[in-house]
Amino acid sequence: MPHLAIQYTPNLESKTDMTALCKKLANTITGITDETGKHIFPTGGTRVLAYPAAHFAVADSSRDMAFIYLHFRVMKGRSSAMLLKSGELLSKATHEHFAPILASKDPYLSITFQIDESTEVFDSRHGTIAPLFLK
Amino acid sequence: MPHLAIQYTPNLESKTDMTALCKKLANTITGITDETGKHIFPTGGTRVLAYPAAHFAVADSSRDMAFIYLHFRVMKGRSSAMLLKSGELLSKATHEHFAPILASKDPYLSITFQIDESTEVFDSRHGTIAPLFLK
Amino acid sequence: MPHLAIQYTPNLESKTDMTALCKKLANTITGITDETGKHIFPTGGTRVLAYPAAHFAVADSSRDMAFIYLHFRVMKGRSSAMLLKSGELLSKATHEHFAPILASKDPYLSITFQIDESTEVFDSRHGTIAPLFLK
């Protein structure tokens, strides 16, 4: 399940490499381990999808401002400590990626990262990726 | 309400007809009936929207891998049996649509289908479609 | 946080100015006040992002029909009265924007507006916009 959907304003598109961010975040997700060293997210279920908006408004539109909202949906069952660790590692990786833009303020940028646990009432998975990563 | 939002990796775009999938799923939604033969979703409220990501990463990015995540949001009030039936019919229709890609593994593909009940604290609807489908 | 994500069918793209709608809705959000005249949403955290689908189906696809789904995610803590007021003001602004299309039925159009309170288990914010709007 670990599903990271990224919504962002299109004025970031030419200023940063979003594919690189997606790969960095996917690597971060699959590398997170618990106190016993066990990976807490399945590699084969991990995906990061990034979407620039076609139209947007940020704050009062008074200057060039960008927004990126990262929404990470995970299945229930992980401890609060593991959710906190995941959020901190993924936020940190995102902040590092955007350090040049945060420093230059070209454009002004806000980054929000949230984790939600899935509240699904039905779930089905099917496909040819998971078997590649079974041990 | 029945709102089906599809997020998928753009490497599927040239390999399949996503508009055909949207229509197939909309037809499936509007055709679902309860034990008395009554349709459980309103035709006029049914919509399916599909979004290829601009950037993505799947698993460890080690080969050509695609993901499609179908998220179906419905209002509260349907029985567990009806939700299960809906999920199974929609998953089945999706799996059938992708059978050639699942068989060829070009690309490797994972399909996740989830249903969530709406948790809205405010809801308004307005428009000219619903009246077309009132009996 | 106030995060307004708009999903719509692409047959609206040439019929209306979605950037204008985004700005109108952002202005509406930042202008909402409580009974004491205090603004209930932070200007620096407000963003509106609009996404036309690449593929879609509405109802039975029997004629030219459009859908717009506005999903407003806010943090917990506002009163029911304030959520109701917010929903009504934002719905009204949206309905006004689309009045010509609702009148012409070119295309037929449904508008759904929902507010959800955030259910996050992790939240981080970082950036250079919020400081611009601190008093």
C-alpha cells in the first residue's frame, strides 16, 4: 500500500527535478526499518506519484509562490513511533531536495507532508510486481 | 456521489485505452443492484476521473513497472455486503481490462482498488445532470 | 492547511477560466471570518489546486456532461457553524462562477463540494511563505 501522492503548483516544474524527488522518496520509504532492523513497508507495494496542477492559487497570489503537498497513505497497524519516524525521514528528504529553492525564495515555497492511515472498507490488490520482491 | 478517482503511472498511457476503462467502470457502477434488483448508485452522480502522474517511482525503479490505484469514494449508508459486491465487480472489471498487460508483463503492473466511505463534514451538490436521470 | 483540490472533467477546460476560479476560491477562503471578525484560515497556508482529468466518464456517457468535484481539507478544531459557513460561501462562489454553463447546459454540469477534516497521524510544514503573512 504505501502510496505517496504529491500535488504541487506548476511553477515548480522548471525549477526542480520531480522525478528525482519521487525516486528519493521511494528509496526512503523502502529503507525505513523498525527497532529490529525489519523493513516496515513492502518494496513491491511502494509507489510515489507526482501531479502538477493545471491551475492554482496560493495565499493571496501577491507574488510568485509555490506549494507542494505530500500525502502518504499507509495501511493501519504500524506503531506511532514508526509513523513518526517515517514522517520525519520523508519530510527531511523532501526538505533537502528543496533546499536550493527554500534558500533562493525563487519562488517562495511551502511544503506540507502528511501521513494518513487507510480507512478503506474494501481493498483488493492484483498484479505482477509484488512477486518480484518476495523473498 | 460515487466518485472513482484513478491515479496511474504514465508508462501505461500508450499501452491501454484508459477512456475505455473509465466508461467500463462507470457502466459497472451504475449497473450494481441490491438483492431486490434496485440500483444502489445514482447514474447522475456517477463519475470516473483518471490521472496519469507527471513523475513517479515504483518500488526500487529497477525495471519498467507501472501502478494503478483506483480509489472509489461513496456516501455512507450501504451495507457491507453491497460494498463487498461493488468492490469485487469493479476490481474484476479492472483486472479484465488489464489482462493483456498482466499476461505480457510489459510493463510489470500492480493494481490496487479501494473503497472509502465519505467522511465529509459539509456536502453540497448542484447542477444540471441529476435531473436528466430522475425517474 | 486549508487545501482545496479540484478534480474536473477536461471538457470544461475551454469553457471556463479555471485559474480565475482558483483565485476566487482562495480569496473566499482567506476572507472567511468568525463571529468576532477573526479570519479562521491562515492566508499563508491557503492553496487551491485544480486538475483536469486525462480520461473520464460521467453518468452513462450519453451526451456531453461535465463534473467538477471540489474537496476542501481543513485541520480539525473549527466549529460546525464555521464549517457550514465556509462550505456555503465556497459553494456559492463556485456556483456563481459556473452560472453561464449551468444556464446554457453546454455542457451539462454537476458540481459537488465537500469539506473533510484532516485525519493525519503525522503533519509537518516547512517553507518560506508563512513568514510573509505573519503579523
